[in-house]
Amino acid sequence: MKRREFTRNLLGFPLAAMLPTEAALAATKEAIALPEGGSITDVPGLKVGQHTLTERPTGCTVVICENGATAGVDVRGSAPGTRETDLLSPTNSVQQVQAILLSGGSAYGLAAATGVVRWLEEHNLGYKIGKGVVPIVPAAILMDLGVGDFKIRPGEEHGYKACLAASTGPVAEGNVGAGAGATIGKMFGPKFAMKSGLGTASVKIGDTGIVVGAIVAVNAVGDVISPHTGKVLAGARSEDGKGYRDSMEAILKGYRVVVQNGANTTIGIVATNAPFTKTQMTKIAQMAHDGYARAINPVHTMGDGDTIFAISTGTTNVKADVTAIGAIAATVMSRAIVRAAMQASSLPDLGLPAYKDYIGKA
């Protein structure tokens, strides 16, 4: 969809403060097809492992590159929680990472990266120093401590268990790993929010042999929207629970909201097997944020720590164009975000409905 058409659709949404008409309700509650799938593990050279603490819920998700991967990062939210992102700058010397961790648990969840480091060291994977290795594991966390028991959060042992579960097979989506405690649509407070989760997608680019994949845990202040229609798929619910508000439309109409800083964040990874430098991967990470903007509105807010890592396994010798791969990464990321919302399951005990349990039921 062209940007002008997207904007016209956005501005045409009903005022959030108004109860939806039957016609509007039918439109907002209409089920749509799940976006094309695939998995980030379709990128050769990657494994994904997850560990979920179902008792809260929360968890962590690790992407392992046993042969190393060139990586970049771009942080655009104003409340980030990260580890080892400075070394991904093109001006710094470390050239490869062995894993990237996405975790729930806010700042506490960064401890899960220590478990990933321990697993990698046991397998002699890391930056070679003398007779040993130093595993390089950048990480990002999201704030899900308000969902369930605050005291339950991912730690070192859970990061280690995620590594033990890692495989090249299809990646589970929804209420798993870093997306287990993720929620969306929080502009009007938690009682109007919905459950989101973790999503993944990939695309094989013609007959080039190049694959681009994405994985993302969606825990946004804003709503998840369809990149094709501009309609809200899941997000802030209406007062009567029978439809959706439109958070961006409410802002445009002057609705004033108070957002709890640091209570959100969408964290993700895009990956390709095409070889690129750190500088080029940084650019791809930047372009991939367009996928966030297409599928989340509003996005990159003061209450989000939105972060995207970009990694290249370099398992193909095909020389690819940075701009093309960055554009594709944005498309694949937007698909993964929509899948994260559509594959999530509700948490009735916590008052959090989910898309697939909400459509046609309210």
C-alpha cells in the first residue's frame, strides 16, 4: 500500500471515545488470513531455542549462530534494556557474535544472557583468546513484570535451558519464550490491553539462494495493525469490550493519555545468509524498523525500548544489495509482528484476551 493511501485509511478510523456501530464493529472484528509464515531458522546457520516460565508467564528466546555471524543493531525506543550493543557499532573491533538473546523480565531478564554465555563456552564457541573463548551475546529485554508474579523472571538457568532446546526446526509462536508475557494496546491502561506474543517469518528470494528471516516479541504501547489495510488487528479494546479503539486516532483527536515509561518494548532480530559487513548490517537493522512502523501504531514511543538486531551468517557467496535486503527485512518483520499478535492465546485469569480468542466472541 502507498504511504498516502495508508495515511488516508488511518485518518478514516472512528473516534476511540465513541462506541462502535454494528457496521464498524463487524469491520474491526473481521478475521483475516494469517500472514505468510516460515521461520528465522530457514536462514542457514541459525538455531533457535526457547524457555517459557509458564507459571507467570515470561521467558526467553535465543538465536544461536555456532559458526559466528556478522551483526548490527538499531535502538529506536526511548526506554531500552540491552547488553553488548555498543560492540556492534561498525567502529568497534569485534566482528562476529555467537548468539543473540531476547528476554522478558525487564532488566532482570538480561541475566539470562549469562546462561547463554555458559552454554557457548562449554561448546568452545566464542571470541578466541589464548586457550579459551569469550562468547559474544548481545541481548535485549522487554518489560512484562506487570503480567503475573513480578518475582518470576528469566535468569541464568533459563537462558541455558533455552540453548539446550535450540534446533534448526520450526519455531513455536505465540505465548512462548520472550513473548510469553507480551501485551499490546496499552495507551488506555492495562485493563483495555490484549495479549500478544512471539512471531517469526521468512522468505526465500527467488532462485538466488538468499533467505531473509525475522523473529520478534511484540510488547508495544500501540496497536498491531494490518500493513495492507491499516485496520487494527489487536490492541486497545473499547469500553464495552466489543471492539477496538484506535490509539492513534484518539491521539489525533486530542485524547491525552499517561503512559507508564518502560512498561513495553518490541524486540526482534532479522537475519540473512547473504554476506555483509557490520556497517551494512547496521543499515539493514535500521531499515527493518520500517516493519515495526507498518505493523505497530504508535511505535518507537517514550515508553518503548524498541530494538532490532540484524545478523548475517554468510553461508552463501551471492553478493546481495543492502537496500534490497533491508527492504525485504522490513516486510518480513511486519509479517512476524502480525503473526505474533494473531498466534497469541488469551490469559483469562489476568484479563487479557487475544486476537484468536477475541474475534467473533465479544
